[in-house]
Amino acid sequence: MNLRVLYFARLREHFGLAEENVDFAGATAADLVAQLQARGGVWAEELAAGRAFRVAVNQDIVTLDAILPDHAEVAIFPPVTGG
Amino acid sequence: MKILVQAEAFDLGAEVNAISQGHTDIGAIASFVGLARDSNEGSGVQAMTLEHYPGMTEKALAALVDEARSRWALLDVTVIHRVGRLLPGDSIVLVAVASSHRGEAFAACEYIMDALKTRAPFWKKEETPEGERWVDARVSDDAAAARWTDS
């Protein structure tokens, strides 16, 4: 399936990428994170176990066991710091 | 209800007047304004830039305002959050809540700010004499948001 994946704040800067289309063969948000980690480098570093990041699917924050629908808009970003 | 994400400054007085105009059932309006400070974590802060996730930001703010309205009897709510580059002393966020009595207004205003701090997709980047840095989320913000689910 195909996903539109967005990155924000520190992750956007470190990845050097604001958004991309990802061809995804897995099922859950955790599978997507694992697929991105496998790219190595900054991807492995920022998405390593124990690093704080959040995942939103179609603009709702989800837990890593969430199932990703085809053509979902998935966003990965650091914990929020507004207000 | 009014929820805005904007670069422009806002006027607290004008927003409070807009809420009360023509409404004689309102007995209390509680408001909160967050400002950009000139220091954080022991460093001077010369400016900050607020990034957000267009689309999700408005959706997340609307969701937490709805939660507040289901918890307390509220007559009106205004939330305005600024984005872009801000200087020390600039306002960042406004929450104003109207109700018949002060208890609901105070509680809902604090609830909305606590929820916004942990769930609305905004990120601050500070300019300091040592360079630029992204602000880390605070554990105290998670604790402040969590106390509303504990009670």
C-alpha cells in the first residue's frame, strides 16, 4: 500500500525531508517505524527504541499498534511544545 | 466557539468583548495568555519560531475544546494560537472561556491549556546565544494533563 508520510520539527530537519510517499508492506504504525529505522543513519538514530516521538494517522495521535489504512496520511513528530 | 491558528498578534480585550457582546447569560469569563519569555533552561532566548501541523492543529484544538464543553457547562470558548517567529514579550496563545459561574470558567480554561500543551501539534525552536535549539517537551506538562484523567 501507499502512505503519505509527514515529518515535523526536529525530525523534519534531521531527516532533511518534510514529506514523502512510502510504499508500505506492513500493517501497523510500529511496522512503518521499523521500515524507516532500517534506512540507518539519522533514521535509525531518531526512531530508536526509547526515543520520544509521536505518530498521527489521518491527523489523530495513535499508539504504535494502530493499523495503517491504505493512502493514510501518517505524521511522525517529536512530543509537542506549544502553548 | 472560535479557534484560530495565525501569525498575527491578538487583542485579549477585543476577544473578551466579542464573547460577552450581546450575551446577558454570561456570569464569568476566565482567560489565559501565554507569552514568549526571554530565558529558558538557563539560556537567554532572543526569539522563537513556532511550527505546526496545518490541518491537524485545528482538529486537535477543536477536539479538546469539545472535551471541555462536555465536562463543564460553557457558554463560549475562544482559542487563538500564534505560529511563526515571535520575540520575548510577544503573546503566543490565548484561551478564554465563558460560563454562568466562575468555577466552570476557571477549570475549563486550565483544562484546555493543559490539554493543548500535550496534544496540539505545535513545536518551539529557540534562538539563543549558543545557537538554535528545539524545545523539549516537559514531564511537568504530561503530569498537568494527566491530573484531569485521574480525577
